[in-house]
Amino acid sequence: MITLDESLKRLLTSTVDRSSPLPIYVQIAASLRSLIQAGVLAPGALLPPEKQLCDMFGVSRMTLRQAYDLLDREQLLHSQRGRGTQVLPSRMRKEQQVMRSFTEEIRSRGGNPRSKILRFEMVALSPESKLSLQLPDGQKVYRIERIRLNDTTPLAIERVEIPCFLCPGLDKFDLLCHSLYDILEGEFKLQLDHCIETISASTPNRTERALLDLPKGVAILRIERKTLTVNGTPAEIAVTTYRGDMYQAVVRSIRPTPHGGHLMADH
């Protein structure tokens, strides 16, 4: 079982800010996650008893278990009755690709990224957004809808929601001339770290077909993305609908060797 010395206790509790709009259990999960990913909490180790951690954070067992539930879904922790909560070994993952914004992606291919703003406003949380962004009641999000183009050719419809408390005044910036990620990182100092994407193919509806100027019979590729900061705070949820005749998703996978190295695999 892990023994928490005073320096580790201070490190854990110093990351919890009770004045933050982020729920306490989300902050506790982020604090534990950072120590697991840094190797401070080693794979296979048992966490201290719940009562000790509850006293340290000043929270109820229900709040602590909500934090555990988040990390359990990420396969970082596992709780077992009669045994306690254990740090899980690292999972086998697909190799991560570079996370780029649409603007960065098109520029990297020598194109000329442009946008057409359909909607940019501050709105109340929907139940789905509240769950995905892990926000309490009363918070609002910026909802942005854009047509993304390469020169004059529409490539995608992008619908984004970002918590207002992370970037107050975002609606004063010109998204026609500036990359959204450049603004979040440069102006609001958000440290965007990674994203989780779900990719699916579907048939476009009438609105999507018109906005993307789709030829008859062309399908769309829909990518749902959740972007997180270095401390695990959800910073963005997005649904981007791409033209199936002009965009393809490439996944680069690796196969580990018996000695821990990697073999490249082409599919």
C-alpha cells in the first residue's frame, strides 16, 4: 500500500481549488491522474484507505468515489471490495498522432484554410455537454459552428463547445483570421495536451449536403472529439463532419515486440 508522506500530501491537495467551477471530484481525479502518469503512483500499488484520502481532501466518500469512477473508466484505477483501490498497469494503446487544429492541418498540406461562421454565442449547458465537460449546473459554454474551407472548397462542418470559465471573452476574437487553438493557447494560456476521437461514417442530411456542396451519393465522415488540458480538464467537445470524397482518416498502429520495442504494421 502507498504511504503518503507530507510532501506528497501537499502535492495532491495543492491542486484542489474550491473556488474553481470544476467539481471537486474532477479536480481530485486530475490530481491522482497526474501522479499516476508521472509514475509517482506506481502500477500495481494500492492507494491508501478511503478514509485517509477523504480526510486529506476534506470530502465525503461519495465525492472520492466519483473521482475513482472517472479514473476507473480511463482504466487507470480499479476498486475491488475487500481489497481496495489499485493503480492499473499501463494499457496497450494505439500510437498517438500529432493533434492539430483544422487550420494547422490544412496549412501542413500546403492549403489555404478559411472559415465561414454560422454561429458563435454563449449558451446554457445541455445535459450531454454537462456530462462530457464535467461541469456543474449554472455554467455556460461558447458554441461555435463553422464551415471549414480550403480556399473556396468546403471540407467540413465544425460544431464546438468550450467552457466559458476557461476563456472569458472568447467571443471578442476574430475566428475568421485566427486559429481557435492559437487563441486558446496564446491568449488564455491553456495547455492543450491530447484528444479522444470517435470516427464514424454516415449519410448526410439535407442541410449537411447543402453546406458542404456534396455531390449526390457521397457519404460523410463524422469525428467526435474531446480535448483535454495537461491536468485532465476537458477544454473542448467538438463534432466535425467531413466530406467523404475529400477527407480520409488514417490510423497508424504499432505492434509491441516481446522485448518492449515496436514493429510497424501496415493495414
